[in-house]
Amino acid sequence: MYWYVGKKTPTGTFTIDATKTPKHIDLTNREEKGRTVTHRGIYQFGEGGWLLLNLVDVNSPRPTDFKGDKSKEGESKLMFACARPEEASRKSRQARTRLP
């Protein structure tokens, strides 16, 4: 999995726990200053093969659902819907309204 921050591509790892409900994912990367950070989150595979991610900032508790509600004060939520590059443009038009 790659994610981009401006022109930079941080390197890191991810771990999943599919036995949890909702399924857990942790993304770990090293920041420019050398500090290792882990973003906790949840994931699910949606209709049409989409990978849905809900991640929170480093010191926030793991999210419990995919609702797009406002974050609590001091909390930062990131929600993503990911598709394979060759399918992304076609699927985005078809499934945009079917995301939770």
C-alpha cells in the first residue's frame, strides 16, 4: 500500500486483524524527524471491490464505525475509499453513492 504526502511517499508497514468486528488495521510509518507513528483504524471491503478505511490521528482511540460524523475535539479522522488503479475511474462513477 502506498500513500502520498505532497511529493513525498512515506515508507511504512500495515498490520490487520480480521478477527475483530469491525476489522482492525494499523498503519505505521517513520516521519521525517525519525519518529515512528502508528495510525489505528478499521477497514472493510465494500460493494464492487472497494477497500474502505477509517483511520484516526496517532493519539486518538480506534474508530468503531464508518459513519462520517464529526470528530471529537482534538481527534482527526481520515476516511478513504480505495480501488485498484485500473478500476478506480470506472468504479468511482458507479459506486460513489453506495459507500456507507
